Amino acid sequence: MHAFDGHVPAVVLRLDRNPFHHGTLGAVRSLGRKGVEVHAVVEAGGGPMGRSRYLHALHPGPDGGLDPEAPETLLECLVGVSERIGRPAVLVAMDDVSAIAVARIAPMLDGRFRIPHQPDGLPARVADKAELSRLCARWDVPHPETVIPASGAEAAEAAWRLGLPVVAKWSRPWLLPAGAGLRSTTLVHCAAEARRLYERTPEAGSRLLLQRFLPAGTDTDWFFHGAFGRGGRPLLAGSGRKELSWPVRTGLTAVGRWLPDPAVEEAALRLARRLGYQGILDLDFRRDENGCFRLVDFNPRPGAQFRLFTDAGGLDVVQAMYLDLTGQRVPEPSGGPGRVFVAENYALLAAVRGRQLPWRSGAVGRDAVPAPARSPEAGSGREAGTGSGSESGSGSVSLPGPNGAGGERAGGPRPGGPRPGPVRVAPRAERGRVEAAWFAADDPVPFLAMLAAFLGRGAGKGARALRGVPAHGRRTARAVVRAPRQRGRDLPPSATPAGPAAPAEPDELVTR
């Protein structure tokens, strides 16, 4: 157990309206168990998280909500919270909108809150899908093939060339107007639909991107969490795999496992170092048909499943950031890979809807831990496991301590990557502990409150989802698991055949 001085209060900030955001509860418990006085500024009354024994006080968010482009109302709100606390506090933003707004008003919060230093509006830049695409191209981070159309005709042509179905994203999803029927991510099935979506650009408030669709499947969805000090120095970091997600194959992590993967870790650490990133980040990767991990999303804040990445001493990314911001030493991480995270409510829905149990869904067995990779190119700076054999921009990067010792996972060698060692079965003492998102023996009330609220408010919605209603949801679930149709990929625009007629209802992926 590492030394931890919790004399500085902490404020957990979440301004989205999801009452079942288990990541906020995880942050409250993580710091509260260390003796930190934890406050929360939230929308939607706090939900079950507000019942935690580790929460000192609950504060309402800005009146009328938050406009991330004009965060003055948040500044007024946080100044009021600071006055009530009476001393400086560590501020932890738990959603994209909060992280973007806090970065914009950070200079005016100096002396009241301890906040990671993010230069030049960095959270907004990395959360912007168009900017992220440019950064990936600039620094050789694998990313889905992306087109930013300048007209409806270009959108239609790009959709056909990329291969239908194609993924459409709004560059700045936090600007989407409420009630307009626009989602941050949509699965487009025809060129006419892409054209119609582009025509709604003025309403959406940001540019439309079209990306090549990467089909979901076993062992395709991975993520990376990290806490970083100044200059992109990693304090605690790790990669993991989604075993189950809700909605199935397209949504948040319902069951996840901490599995070291050199390709994911190297790409994430290199990107953080190039950005000079300070704070907590959550990255989403999808492995394509060639075994290459492609970065699909950059979240400049903790992911809801961040407690998965807790080492043997109880250190997680929120605690590591707290220690760094309060001038305390962050201990070297020890152990951790193999842990499992379960969001009970979503795991149940995903298991029933997907008709599979989490330990049967992955390529690695429930007790299997990847053995270290054996590669003649170790240390050469070649990007491991991307399938491209390209040179990385600044050499390989390893995680501090044992977290960086992970090797290739099971499932066979990847093209151009190091050959994996044999999968070993971990001794019982090393098998990953299961971390529940809601249930905790020392803090049971939030779980009971979640259960009551989830059953009461979500019974009708859950029943419709399990039946596959609405109709377009049934088509989406099937589309997510099939490969895209690569019609006309190599044909010039003039030779590309006309796309099929638009369906009556567009298929849309659920926002992550």
C-alpha cells in the first residue's frame, strides 16, 4: 500500500445527464477511500452516485446547463463551489464537455482549483474528430481512412468509394443541438443518405466526417487509459479489451479486461508524448481485418471503466493524478494486468442481447495472460503489431514498471509484428480480481439505488432494446458485424456506379 495524503479536497465534475454514469461513482469511491473530502458537481441530481458514503457534498451544475463554447456559467458555478469548500481543491472532469470547458476557464480558476495544465485548448482539439484525424496522419498513428467532404456531392462520392456501409461522424459532437435528431455517430448505408446528412451541417454546428467502416467482432475493440504528468510523462497506464459492450458491439464497456498489448500502448504513449498531454485520457481502438489497431476516439478525461486499471497497491489513474497535482510522489505501478471490470446493469443487458457470456467472447481464456513477446526487432523502434511495418516517429515507448512488460496476446501472430510467446495460465494468486462498477461491500447504497432506478425508469426502454425495437436498431446490429461492401473502391468518380436508394429510416450507431 502506497503513502497517500488526502489533505486536499477534490471536486468531481460531470455535466452530461446520464444518472447511471458509473465512472463518477468510481472516482468518488477511489478518492474517498483514501480519506479525501470529495465533492461532486453534477447534472440530473447526481443519481445513485449521490448516495455514496464517500461523497462529502453534492453541488448542482450551472443553471440552464452548459454551453461549452461559452463556459462563463460554469466559471460562476465553480467559483461558488470553491467559496463553499473554503480552500483549493483538485478538479476532475468526468465527461468531454466538462473537460473542454474547464480547459477554457482554467486561468480564471487558478488559486481555487488544481487542474492539469493543457496548452492551447488541447482537450477541444483532441476531442474534435477532424483535428484528431490530422494529428494521427501527422504522427503516423493508425486511424480509419477518413474523408471530410466539402459538398453533398463529395459526401455521396466518398461514401461509395470508402465502401458501404460507412461511418459518419460530426467533428464536434458537443455542439449538436438537443432534440434535432442528430447523433454524433451514424452508420450510413447509401450515398444518398450521406448527401442528406451533409446538408444538415449548418444545423449540426461542425463538419461531417466519413470513415471506412471497421466491422466489430471477437477481439476487435480495445481501449487505453493513462494518467500523465507534465510533458506527457506516464504515471499509470494500460491497455484493455472489451469483452462485452452495451449496446452490443457499438457502445460502452460492459465487461472489460486489462490486457497489455504493445501496439496499443506504444501508439497511445507516443501520441500523449507528442501532444505534451497532462491529465487523464481514454482512447478507443479497433483492430482491422489485417490486425492493425486504429485509433477511433480520443476522450480527454477518465473513461467510465477507469477502475479496471488499478494496480496491486490500489493505485488508479484518478489517484495518480491527485498525487501528482498535490505534489506527492506517484509510486511505481505494480501488478494489475488480468483484472476484470463489470458494469452490472449493462453487462446483464449485453449478455442477454448478445446471447453470450463474457468469458466466452474473447480469444483469450478467462484465466489466460499474454506471455512476453519474442521479436528479433525488439527495441528497433518499429511499431509492434500494426501490420504495416512502418517506423514509429520517435522509437518505441514502454510503460513504467511491470505494466510495460506485457507481450502479444493470444490469437496468432500479426502480419509484420513480433511473434507472440505462448499463452500461459496465470497462477491463482495472479488471476485478475473482478471490479464491479456499482456493488461494493463497504458502500452498498449506490448499487441498491441504481437497481431501483434502473428497473423503474429503464424497464420499458430495456424491454424495447432486448426485443430489437426500433426497427432500425435490428438492422444496425446486423450491419455492425458484417464487412463493408467495397464497391467501386478503385474506380474513378465518373466510373462509380450509382448507389442504391436511401432506406426509409437511416441506421445509426449509438453514441459512445
